[in-house]
Amino acid sequence: MTGESDVSLSQLYQGCEALWRDTKYAVMARNYAHVRELSASLRQARGDEQALRAWLYRLKCVEQEPMTLPALRNTAYHLLGYWKDRLPPEERQRLAQRALDDPAGVIEELGDRVRRDGLVYLATSYVFRDEPWNEAVFRYQGSVYRMTVDAQEAFAAGDPSKVFIRIQSLGDEPGRAT
């Protein structure tokens, strides 16, 4: 495996799961069908390094796709579900109505709320960040790790096996990963 030599297959899978947690809504903003596809293929890839590399390659391909208005609307509505019990009904209604015409604005506003309210599950979501989907922080056997993914060489060669994966220990930092 590319990266640290003591990386186990189960550690790689944990890193992929963390990256999926962080990219799921950004994927949804492109096409909901990709959410079902990538979720299922990640589960199927468990225990198979080449399948996990192919999954990462596919995820990075989806990242290149444009966001669409219908997909952004769907994503905004899904994200609003997290505020079902946190917002007054009139505020939820305002955001739901706004999602019809300005779903990206609703997602941005919800990102501000995530940062302000500290919704841990959504705090690292790429749907709220304009950054490449290159890393995820995760906990594995009591320690915290960062997985970094680079697919440039894989794209150039059209070969998922060339996805570069680096997993590095960040030590035992309890507040760093969920």
C-alpha cells in the first residue's frame, strides 16, 4: 500500500469510511444515485485493497462532476433534516422555501449554523467547504489518523491502482476525530 508501511487493510477501510462521511453530501449535491452506488460499493470493498482503491478513484471521479440544481435542492432538504428539532417551524419553512430557488445559499447558511452550533457529524463535511476531497481524519484503535488521497497519477493513467493513499498518525487527540 502506498504511504506508511504499517497501514492495515482495516485501517484503510476506516479511512475510506471517514472520507465517505465527509463527502456524502457533496456527492449528493452532484447526483443522489451516486450516494447509493458509492455507499454500496464501499461496503462491498471492505477487506479488498484494490476494491477500496477503485472506490476512491470513483469518488474522485464524482468530485469532478458539476453540481446540479435538482441535486442541490435535494441536498439542502436532506441537510435541513438535521435541524428538524433545532429550529422553530417558521425558520425551517423559510429555509425550505428558499431551497427551491437558492439551494446553494441554504446549504451555505446551514454550514454557518454547523460551525456555530457544533453539529459534530456535519462539521467536516465537504458540502460546506470549497476544497478538494483529499483527506479525512478518523479514529482507529484509540489513535487519530489522517488519510490523504491523491488521484492525479491514477487519472493520468486511467488506473485506479495508482491512487496514492497516505495514512499518518496524529497521535491520541480525543477532539480530532469522530
